[in-house]
Amino acid sequence: MAGRAPDPVQWWRLQPSSRNPLMRGTDRVEAVVVTLVVTVVLLLVPVCAAVGTETFTSLQQQSRALAAQARPVPAVLLVDAGIDPQVEPAVRIIDTGASSWARWTVDGREHTGQVPAPPQARAGDTVTVPVGPDGELRDPRGGTENAVLAIAAACGLWAALAGAGGLMICGVHRMLVRSRLRVWDQALKKFAEPPR
């Protein structure tokens, strides 16, 4: 049936070392290219895993460096934690009950921002926030966030390389199909010639 995928026996007959007399040279070339690309893509799995591990280590070091630079300062809440933004349009709370707007002072300079706060915190309460040398909030990523980023980097790299391998297979296949069609054209022209 046209368009049906080859069964395992057909795939086995398409291997480069097949003794099938109907296999053309281009068939063998294509089979070699597919085998090489699939092998390389599979061998890239541990390489991408190593890249992910290195990325995780680097992100962890960055998080530790940010945490080392941070120092705790007291911040005064400007609004109650958990206030509905619909009730208080001037207050923009992204994570209701987990954050609130606060003001803190570092080296004589006043800063304002959204900080983590207990759900029961009220305006005027004081919370401790980590800030950097510039007085801005420091919120270093945790180990889970770093792990997710590292896994995403490793999977993204592998997917990009596997996609490049797939494109290479498609390009080789297209080139070989054109070559086969040229051979067919030449054969048909010879067949159409009158006998001598």
C-alpha cells in the first residue's frame, strides 16, 4: 500500500551491507548517512547531560555569589499583605498573600519594592529583606530553579543538535532523490530511442 511505513524486515533489507541486488548505490549512501546521524545523536545524550551538569554548577555558584553579596535590612510594609488589587487599585500585588510593597533604607537612600511577606502581615510591620551593595533586592535562585534551567539547557541543546541531524538526513535524501530521478530520466530516454 502506497505511503505505508516499511516494516522491520524492510528496514533490515535497507541496511548498507544488505546483499539485496535491487539496492542502488544511493540507497546504501542514504542508509549510511541515517545510521551515522542516529548514532551521533544518541552519543550526544551524555554530552548534553554533561553540559546540563556544568550549567547547574555555574548557576549554583552564581546563586551563592549573590547570596554572599546580600545583606539583610529591615523593610516597613506599606500595605497589608494579601489585599485584593481590585479593592485597592493603587496596590499591585502579584502573589496575593505572599508579598507586599515595602520601603527600606540603605546608606541613606530610600528604596521601594515588592517583598515577600507573611499572609497575616499588616501595613507598618517590619520584615527582613536581602539587598545587594546597591540597596536593590537580591533574590538568588534556589537549587530547584537552577536544576530546571540546567535541564532545559541540556534538553534544548540536544533537541537543536537532533534537529540539525534530521535536517541533514532530509537534505541528503532530497539530493539523492534528485540523483535517482536523473538516472530514471536517462534510462527512459534510452528506452525511447528507436533500435539501431
